[in-house]
Amino acid sequence: VSGIHANAPFFGLAFGTNGKLYVNRFAQYLDVFDGQALLSEYELYPSGINPTDVASGPDGKVWSISSAMLVSMDTRAGMARSLNSVTGYGNLTFGPDANGDGFSDLYMSKPGSIDIFDGRTGTLIKNYLSGLSGNGDLAFSRNGDTCYYVSNNWSTGACIKSYNGSSTTTVYAAPIFGGFTSVALSSAFGPVEARRERREPRRVKARLSD
């Protein structure tokens, strides 16, 4: 890929609904690629706040997270930006609708817990899972029933765990002192946007009289 910045590490990437690739870059930037070259860059955060992960929603918004702020950029409205103050989160992904509005919500991970935020407004809905140790990146199964997440514990080793809404299972345990950074599924959950039911006009066949 041409046009990338030298000596500037990237953190997190996601494809938008427009087919472009959005990548967080160190020192508060979001870069946009078309698969071959850098198209544009946006300054998301105040200086000194570095992004760590990015996710794309079904409504054209791209969400970026840092330890102090959640930012959305609307790709359908000239990349209009909105800010939400958060604390301690490092990873995020879209998952099942948690508040019944028919729209996928954001699941965000921080040390000790995974919380759910509204997928359109970025406001906190509720806690999803707590009592975790060294949790990091997360991903949902295609049907949204199971959440897989990284659990790094430098005393007991690193694990990939799953949570189905009622119980937690260790999917894979790495050797002691091992560490995972990311998790992804080849057939992952696809965010959905609430849509109004479309009704076709009623067609009535005329009957000719004798």
C-alpha cells in the first residue's frame, strides 16, 4: 500500500460500508485506504490521545476507541465527527442488538469487563460480562450467540475464551507467559441496521363482466 506514514504504528482496522479500509494510526489519526493507496487522513483526537481499535457500523459510521474517548465518523455525511467520553477501553466490535431497537450495538472491552454501548449514539447501555482477567480483543460468532475474547494473564498464561450469555468456556490455552493480542472469526457476526418493512402495492386483477 502506497502513501503510508513511516515510523507511525497502526492500531486496528475495519472495512466500511463503502468498501474502503479504515485504520487507526498512532498520534490521534484515522487513515482511509482504497486497498492500494492512502486516500485521506483525519485527526480524530486531541493531541496525545492515541487510538487503539476501530469498528465499522452498518449505518456508515466508523467507530474509533482510545483509553479516554469513543469517536464516530459518519462516512455518509462528509466524515462528520462525534465524541463520547469513556475511560479505560481498548477494543470494540459490533455485536447483537442489546436494547431492542433493531440495530447492532457496540461491545467494548476494558480490563475486568466487557460493556455494551448503543451502536448509533455511543452511549452506555449496560454491562455484558465482568470479573475478567487481562481481557482484550473480542469477536462474535456469525449468529451473535457467542462472544470470543482474549484473556491474558502473565501468571497463568493466555487464553481464548467464549461466553454464550450464561457460561464461559476456555477455547484455547496458550503456554505460560504466552500472550494474544487479537481474535477474529472467518465467518464472523455481521452488524445489522434496522429497516422498515417494505410492502409492495396490492395488485388486484380486474374481472371483466359478461
